[in-house]
Amino acid sequence: MGLKVDPKLLAVPLGFVARLWASTLRISFEGPYAEVQRLRLEGKPLILCIWHDELFPAIEAMRGQGVTAIISRSKDGELIARIAESFGFRTVRGSSSRGGASALVGMLRGLAGVNPIVAVTLDGPRGPRHKAKDGAIYLAQKTGGYIVAGRLHMKKRWVFKSWDRFQLPWPFSRVRIVCAQPYVIDADITNEQFRAERERLENIMESLA
């Protein structure tokens, strides 16, 4: 019988290690980052979109900004949520397979709050890898929020044999964050247009070399 450890207990030491590790990263920003910051300072709702495998340095880049993020309701999700909260994130629990509706409600509330910024892993939590799901488009459609696509390029990293080929940057590694021009979508779009918007977002993500 395996040893079962309460995620609440693991979160404290792992959160400390994660914060220390992430603090060594040398992060730079490329693209219209000044425009993103202007929108943030004006209080515009922002929907930050990343791929699941590039998550770790993104957490550091958004540290302490009160960003709202969806975390799955799995046992691993409980641990991840607590670590994310130690970085200053607000979390809502759910995924496309479990608790998705309540998670979207939580994200909509986040976009209507005093700090209207949410982060979405477009292909999480189970993939397929680098294939966008509906969440970001739905949030943008319902709130008029700006979609901000971003890629994180790690100069030196480990790549794990997980479904997403998760990347963990070496300590003190350089990380380039390349963001796209923020944009909004129409509130009244058909199902066909919704699919087209999802494909558009995927193409933007793939263009951010």
C-alpha cells in the first residue's frame, strides 16, 4: 500500500522550491508588451493564453499580479493550485472534463472584478497538445476581453515525456516571452465563426517564434 501524502503538506516545501527556482530565470519580453501593459493599467479585461507545456516560467512572469487561473479538480490539481496561490494567483477549480461550468463562472467573475486578468492554458489539462479548446474564445465573446496570446521560449530546459512534453527551464536560464497584439472578437458569432476564431488563435500561437 503506497504512502499517501496530503497535498496541503507538500504544497509548502514544493512552493518554496518552485518560487526559488523561478526567481533565478532571466525573463525578457518581446512583441507589443507595452500595449498589453497599457491595457492592464486601464483596467481592461485581459485573457492571457499560453500552451500547457510552457506553464512554469509563465507563473513567474505573472507572479504577484492577482491573476485568476483555472486549475483542475484532480489531486494533482490541488497541489498545483496551492503552489500557484503561493505565487499570488487566484484560482478557480475545474476543467473541460470535470467542473467546467463552475470554472468558467469563476473566470467570468475574475474578468468582472477589480483586477480583470485571467490566464488560460489553451490545451490543458489533458490535450491534445497545442490544440486550443473553447474556453478563451468563450470568455472573450462573453466579456469583450482582450485575448493576449503568448509563447515562452526557454534557452535551456528539460523536456518531460508527458502528453504535453512539459518544459522545465534550467535554473538561471534565459526565457523569451513573445506576445501577440491583443485583440477582441465579436459577441455575436456563429458556431462556424467560433471554430474559425479557435483556429485563428492556434495560428497566432504558432507564429510567435
